[in-house]
Amino acid sequence: MKNRNYYLFLIFLLAFIPLKSQDRYQATWESLKQYECPDWFRDAKFGIFIHWGVYSVPAFESEWYPRLMYLQNSPAYKHHIATYGDQKKFGYKDFIPMFKAEKFSADDWISLFIKSGAKYVVPVAEHHDGFAMYKTALSKWNAAEMGPKRDIVGELAAASKKQGMIFGLSSHRIEHWWFLQGGRKFDSDVMDPQYADFYGPAREQNETMSPEFMNDWLLRCTELIDKYQPQLFWFDWWIEQPALEPYRKSLASYYYNKGLEWNKGVAINYKNSSFPDGTAVYDIERGSSKVGKKYPWQTDTSIGKKSWGYIPGEENKSPDELIDELIDIVSKNGNLLLNIGPRPDGTITQEQQDVLMAIGKWLKVNGEGIYGTRPWELYGEGPTQIEGESFNEGTGKSFTEKDIRFTLKEDILYAYILDIPKEKIVVKSLAVSEKVGKITNVQLLGSNEKIIWAQKPEGLVIQPSKSWPSDCAVGYKITR
């Protein structure tokens, strides 16, 4: 009894001894390799990206209009002169008063995104054009002081918090170094010194960035972190420039330490080789991976096939196509960040809303095998293979009923058939074997129908259902 009381007393004391906090990150790759992707990101699987800014006003070709309008003899250059006049009298800055966001409601947007099944949202805080969509102390060229005269990022952060959605943001500021350099090659308003703080530096891509510009980038990033506490910070490809390496390490250590301070998991998205493996979350633009990846990763793509920002007559992807893409990505340890492009008044086109709602409807039925899952030993089977990684959309064939993808949640295995089956399903990877084990039950997600199935040497054989709960991919819950 004496020993028992002694040990109970020790346990009591230990409960009140504070655990050693995680060591702070230092601005070295060695230290940053201690980073681990947070569970919220691995569980969420699906997020919404938002490209919305001054470029939504001209709405011609793409969100790169501010660059293209200054590239002589380009379609955008000719369109601009024909529609607005020459670039000296009417430059990109002159679109700002036309960007009013008069119908924008952050609460309505977040409600729509939640209905789509998305778990996090990533608005563009500043695109290549240099116009900040938030109140910044570092530039007057921002949405809180010009155009809408509203802190767009701040409103979305507040609405996300209120409705329980994880908030992230993106910065494309670093590309501003060269984005408007075309305007320096002829007599345009980019040459006017009074607008140098907006259009500048407007240098060439092969020129090494100045320390002042890189310091400004770092200050803008830390300002966004401190003001809005994003749990995800997305960066485009150009942060990989060698001169920026010390600043990247400083930014990552600062942000990760803020995550520890907030007691929230945070993630940086990067492209190409900007960060060593495992120090941040790799991102593939408009593409996927051929194989499953060791570390969690992400695809960013847009509903619109032509542009990330709003343009009239956009050709949008179908829900079927995007659902297949989501399943394929999740089976390979990835997330899907899906972009929308709102109009300048703050409304989202009905076509893009319909796509989001269709995805949400599918996830209500099938999300059990998407959210909170991890990759199985095999990502899948079937004839359709992904070609390349970045920018590989539309280069391969569409998925078929022979294409199957797997996910795992604890001991439950999920198998998704990427098109409505027209005949019996044979899942070859689930044939009788020691590795797979004995299957005890097969259930069609979203259905109470008794499924006819058998585990055979050639595979798990499932007879077609009498009716399907989804009109595209269908999911099976497999108990072993």
C-alpha cells in the first residue's frame, strides 16, 4: 500500500510539471528539416483558392493582363489600346477605381465553400501586379485605401474564423520584380516616376533582385502572418531564386515559430526546388503525380481552363473531372486546392458555383473515404496513367471504370471506381493474399443495398449495383 501511494503521488506531481516545449526553429535547413506537416492539412484534402483583384476588371485573357497589356503587339496590348486608349494615358493603375467589390460578402463566400466540402480557403493576398488585397503599412496601393476600400483578406479571415474554416493566404509579390518590365520598353505610364512605388521595380527576370526588394518581400510576408495568422502560406514558383534563399529560411523559421506560439499547425506551399524535401509542403500547378509521395503535397488548379482570374465566357471543368482528380490526388498522399475567379463586383459566376455545389454533393456521400485518410500501400490500379507533373492537365486520357484508387482510415480500406461501372468490378489488388488479408464486408458508400461480392484469386469481384448514389465516381468501404 505504501509503494502504491508513493507512485500515485509521483503521477500527481508529474501532471503538474510542464512538458518541454518544442525547440524553436532556426533559419537553417538543418533546423527546418524538423518540420512536420500538420494533421489538419493531411486530414482536410480539399481547399479553395481565390484569384481576385484589379485584373478582374479588364477580364481579358487571364489574370496576367497587367503584364500582357504592356507587351507590345500582344493581343492584350492591342485590345487595351482599342478599348481604353494608349498605355500612357490609361494604364493598369486606372482600373483600380473600377474595382469596387460592391457585392462582395465574405460570409456568403465562406458559406459556399463550406457547402462545397472544402476545409480551408486561400485568397490571393497580393498577386504579381503589386496591388495588395489587404491593409498594409508598406504600400498605399491596397484594397483598403483604394478601389473597394475594404480589407478583403481581413474580412475573409474573420468570416473563416466565425464559420470554422481554416484560413490561409498566398503571396505572389516576388514576381513583381519583373512583372511590368514591358512597360519600360515604350512610352507608357510605367515610365512615370509618380507611379514607381506601384509599377516598380519592373526589371528583367535575369537581373538579381536587390536587397531592398527582398527585404520588402520578407516584411510583407511577416506582416501578413502577424495580421491574419494564416495556417497556410502559399508561394508561387519564383521564390526559388538563389538570392532569396536566406530570406526563405528566415521566413519559414519565423512562420513555423509563430505556429508554435499560436499552438496551431502551419504549412508553407512551394513549387519546384524552393525548399528541401520535408521542410515545407510541395505544390504542383495544374497537374498531379504519377506515383504516391512520401511527404504530404498538393495540387493547385482552377475550375476555369483558361484563366485563374475572372474572364467572360470561361470554359469550366466538369465536377466529374475534378472529383476524379481529387480522388487520384488523395490516393497519392496529396490535397487539391481548387481555384475560383470572382467578378470585380464580388459575385461568383453561377457556373463556378454549380461546380462547387456538385463537388459538395458528392463529398456528402463519399467524403468518408476522403477526409482524414492516409495512403494505402498501393495508390491504385487501372490503365489510365498520369503524364508528367506540373501543367499536365489535358495531356492524358480520362479516367475509366477500370481505374481504381485506394485510401485508408485506420483499418478500413476505401476503393473508388473512377467512373460508373457498367459491368462487374474486379479489384485485382485485393485478390486473396497474405498481404491483403481476408475481406469480411463490402459496402457501397451512400447506399443501403446489399452488395454481392467475393474475394477470389483474381481479385475482389463486386457485382454492379441496382442504383448508384453518385453520377460519377463511386466508393466502396472495405472491412478486413
